[in-house]
Amino acid sequence: MMNKSLYVLLVVLFFCASPAVARKRTPVAVSRNYSSMVVNKDTTVSFCYCGAGKQVYVQTDMLFAGEDSTHYNDLHTRKIKMERQSDGCFHATTRPVQQETYTYCFRIGGKRKPDPLNKDTSWQMTHKWNIVSVGGTSQADLYLPPKQEGRLLQTRWFDSNEQRYRRARIYLPAGYEQIVNGTCPNGKYPVIFLIHGFNGYEGSWMERGRAIQILENLVARDSIQPFILVMPDCSTDKQEDHPVHHTLGNNLLHYSQLCRDHSLEFAWKDLMLHIDTTYRVSGYYAIAGLSSGARIAVNIANRYPGMFQAVGLFSPVVYREQMPSLDTLDMATEYYIYAGKNDFFLHSGRRFHKRLSKKGVPHSYTETIGGHTWRNWRLYLTDFLLQLHQH
């Protein structure tokens, strides 16, 4: 009898307590007017995610202050756990980070989710990442949005005999379209072509490379003159509405095939015709490429001798066949080679430097710390632009 009464009492207590439990578990209403990512003055970064989830993390390639950056790898990421707070959202704040440009995304229940409130994004192979830039040094401040911005023309297609259409992104500097008294006061502009690596596409230099921010901020500092930037796509394996991104494994499997793809070199005259007839260009051209894009840049310079006043090779993957032909070489063309001491292609840059020296080809060679990363390529682009201005 006692056991039955105890059972009834427990049942009553359970149902009495259930509404209170339910009320306690009801999530707090969340305002959608919030910032998902904030860079703080002490170089910490605060993240906020308001949405469903049990375990939420920030996945990022950030380096904390004091960590060794010489072996930094763009593909190496860390996870930072986010905690749900009284506002119903998940929050996390990093330790102070090194001033640089980084990528991140959220991981919710083990699945990655780009930050929907941060429109600054970049493709890295098959995944889209969000970008955050932490300023505070003279170099890192170059990666932040400038006060005066030019105009980025979204993907442009140009006729090519090699293929019906090819893609390129074109940036026109601030003031390009300004007209005073019926004339354009800034006249004509020099052009820089930037070639991406074998994992990239026409948006890579703009997104991860921060090419536009670097250029505009250097112009704002009166360190260089304005340039038109042309960022073509090297691959023909693209659709009209969006790029096709492959995994690292797929790219490595087809690496030799990609190295034999000279379609951009063959289509270059069509791109030049499009640029020359569409935009106000001064006739000064420079070209630069990173990694395997450096090989393409040299191939184009060799194929069209005398076209470029400067050729930039960033962490180059170049071989003997990319040596400029001394029979057609214009000695007015200057080569700028950059490589990191921890770069697994360092030997390629050193070997090319020695061959140019042996043949008496005008060039400069710079070794830095670090490896085969965007962290270095942004530095190389900055120095390359400054070198062009001095000449």
C-alpha cells in the first residue's frame, strides 16, 4: 500500500514539474540584428552565432600572438569552442592574434557552415570560407578596406579563338570613370595581370590575395600610381554561372595534366585585344603569378617578348623550359622572383634565379621567411607594386 502511494506521489510531482522544465528549456528569443564577427582593439576576435545547434565551433587558420609563423600553412586550421550565453546565441573570443588576413567558418554539429552575415568570402578548393582581416601594422592595414574604392567589374567574358569564351575579373581604379568638362582627367592607366595558382580561379587574387585592397591603400599612401588589375582564369573547366572547384586530391592527381594546359597562353592575344580596345590603357604592362601561375606568367612573357616591362614570380614552380629565350629577350623586361625559406618549391625559385644570373637577364631575387602561402604572396605583391612604381 505504501509503495502504491509513493508511486502516485512521484507521478504527480513529475507532471507538476514538467511545465517548469519545459519553460526552462525554451530557447531565449534571439534578435537577428547582431554582429557575427568583431575585431577588437586588442587584436582579439569575437564571434557570435545565433541559431540552432548543440556543439558550435569556429574553424579558422588564425595564428595567435607569439606563435611561430615561419611554418604557417593555409590549410592548417584550429577549432575554437563557442558557448551558448543568456541571449540564446553562441559566443567565443580568441586570444590576441597576429595582424594578418585569415579565413574562418562555423562548425555546427560537425558540419561546416559559412558565416551568413559576413559577405567577405573566398573559395578554397571545394569550400567557401569567410575572411577576417586584423590590422594594426603598416602591412596588415593594407588588407583592410580603403577609404576610396575603385570599381570591380564582375566576371567578364571575352571572345577567344582557343575557346568560345574565357573569364577575367577586371578592376578599374577610383576616378577612372570621372569626367570633368567632357574629359577624363586621369587619362590612361598601366595594367597589371595577376595569375592564380592551380587550386585557384579568377577570384583568388581578389579574395585571398587582397590585391584590390593592397593596391588602393598603397595609392592612398601615395606610394604607387593607380593601376588597372586584370585577373584571368587559367582553367577552362568552368561553367558560365560559377567556377568549378575540385578537391586537393583531384588537383594533385591531375597536376601533370594541368601543367600541360597552355590554353591561357594561346588565348592571351584575345585577352589583350579585349583590354586594349575596351579600357584606357597606357601601354605599360606587367604580369605576375604565384606557384604554377608563375610558370604560366613566364610562358606568356616568353610567347610575347617585349610586351611586359616587368614579370613577377611568387613562389614559382618553373622549369628549364620556362627560361626566356635570349634570341628574342627584351632586356628592358625586369624579372622579380620571391620565395620563402620554408617553401617546398624553394629550389625551383633558386634554380631559376641562378639560370637568369648565368644568362645575364635583369632580375632581382628575394627570399623571405615562411612557406607556400597567401601570407607570403600578399607580401610579394606589395613589394612588386612598389618596385614597379620606382621604375
